[in-house]
Amino acid sequence: MIRGILSIAIVLLQAAHVPAQEVSPLLTVTSRIAGAKLSTATEAGELTFVVEDKKVQVPRGKLVYWGSPVEPQRGPIVVTSGGSRIVAADPSVLGGVVTLKAEQFHIEHDTLGEIRLPQRYIRSIIFELPGGREQYDALLRRHLPADGADALVLLTNGDELRGTLLELDEDGVTFRSNVGEVALPLTELTAVYFKPLVRATQSEEPKLLVGLDDGSLLSADALEYSANRLQVTLSERVRLDTADAAPVFLQSMRGGFVYLSDLKPAAFRHVPFLTSAWPYHADANVRGGQLRAGGRFYPKGLGLHSAAQLTYVVPQGFERFEADIALDDSAGDRGSVVFRVYLLVDGKWRQEFASDVVRGPTLPTSVSVPLVGAKALTLMVDFADRGDELDHADWLNARIVR
């Protein structure tokens, strides 16, 4: 009875929850607009924005991003095999927000209602957010090692259990390991990871990221939106339909451009200032965490540490390179670098762009370099006036444009 009353209360709250469409930045392959409101989105991929009381139509393939993604403030967060991050309803208000029944997860969401996903489509569940961003990022990027176990449970005391998840409900989990079955309350769980599986879609990757105001980030194959009616088809081919939510962020994953982080580089070289070697990271900063600059999270980009250079072959048909450059927020008020872009034209390398010295903290700055005649492209991050101290350089949304 109490749960029924709580459910009614949550439905009433949802009715007032729909966020008002805010004026947000809009970046397309041809323009950068400071303020736009999303009006409609069709399953065919046509997006309509309102800019200064005028409607502007943008094909999804021409959209880079609109709005800003929100980061979750609490758990549970369900991460799917297709890359969606679904922030479940607040368990302190409604217990049992993530349950497992007959190999199917039931996820209660504040505005999307109940979401049902087969267990094979779930990569991980983070029950409680840790205190720092680095710890949260570490939980996100962790995965189940290929050691034969079906699941890995991380406990709040630091212990780990490998085995099979038998049950998950509002009271906790039942887990079978090599020492037998064990029941654990939710208060003792940090996260659980499942065996990685191939996505349920035949597409190479999702077409669109859809962000909600609670921090949910949905990897979508299709989106429809009109008059606060939101329909999203996840990469797992699960369709979500609600009148109680509106997107606050959209980002195209493919279309009239290609993200460099989705390509294999032709070469990478790092020259340490002293002895520490740093690899580059795709869609992550140099520490392996999420890309963040100017207080905002960026799903796409490249993380490099000075001094480094990363080279890509430029396919035919691409006309320019674009990105936003900044020191990652993880550098704090440290770090100092120079960003450079080199092109291979007629068999010779030439510098086409060099930034001023960039120090932390910084807001991202846009870069656009024509690729006419270029066979290859090199991104370089160079030392500046502080040696290599916390030189966590980000090439945000680095892409080549047709």
C-alpha cells in the first residue's frame, strides 16, 4: 500500500518535472550558434531548432552537438552494452528501483517510467557514486575481466566477489561464488559488472547521444521529440516513450564528419620531459577519466600529454579539421601547453595552426584548419612555461569534416 502511494506521488511529481527548453549552444558542421532551443526531432533525422524566434532545420548528420550534458549526482546508474547510462529513480523514495526478474532487469526511472532490458544488455550497475570524479570515472571504465565469471561485485569495504548474480531486489543481491551463495544488502554494494556482450544492433555505433537533466545519457539509434513527447530507441533496440521528459543535450555520432577518436591513428609519439611516458586516450583524458573542460563533460575527443604527436591519414573527401582545445579540468590551475596542427601536403609537413600558451583552468577555444591537399594530419601538444606539470591537454570533439 505504501509503495502504491509512493508511486502515485512520483507520478504527480513527474507531471511537473518536464524541464523547460533552455537556450543552449548549437554546433553544426557549418555554423556555431550561441543560443538555440530544440523544437522537434523526427525519426527520419530532421531536427528543428528555434533561434531568435526563427525555426532552423538541421539534418541529424549535420549536427555536432546541442546543449550540454549533465553529470549524475547520485546512483544507481545502469550502464548498457550499447553505452547508455541510465540514472534510476531515487531508491530512498521508491525502493527496488533496479531489480532482476527472469534474466530481465527492471529499471525505474523518474520520467521514463519502467525500462526493461534483458540481462545480456547490461554491462554494469553503479549503486553509489564515490566522493570524487576520478573514482567515478574509474568505476565507469572498469569491466568484467574474461576469467570465466558471469559477474563481478565490488563491495564498499573494497572486497570483490566473482561468480553469478542470482537475484537483485530492493533488499539486496543473492550471489553465487566459489564459496557458495551469499546474500548482500544494497548498502554494502558499490557496483556490479557483467560479462561484456556484443551490442544488439547491427549499426557500427549509435547515431545519437541524448542527454536528460538527471544525468542519464542515452545511446540512441532513433529519436522523436515534439511538444514534450520524447521517444528514444536505444542501441539495444528498446524503445522508450514518455511525455514527462525533454532532452537537454544531443550529439551526433556520425554524419557529415568523423571523430578522430573513432579512427586508428597512423602513428603516435610521446617525448617525456623527464622519464614518465604517457599514452594518448580516445574519448578520455590522459588519466583515463572522462573529458572535462570548463566545468563541462565531453563524450568525444582525445587526451594527450606533452610532448606528444598523434598522426592520422586524411581520407579523400574531407575538407577541414575542427576541434575545441583546452586543458582538462583534472589539471586544476596547473599545466601549460601549446597546441599545434601539422598537415602533410605535397610530401612536406607544414604547421597550419599554433595556439598561444594554454594554461589551466581554461575555457575551450575552437580550432578550424582547412585540409585542402592534405594526405595526413598531426596533432601536437608541446611543452610551455611550466615544464610538463599536469599538461593534461584535450582535443574536444576532434573531427574531420566533409
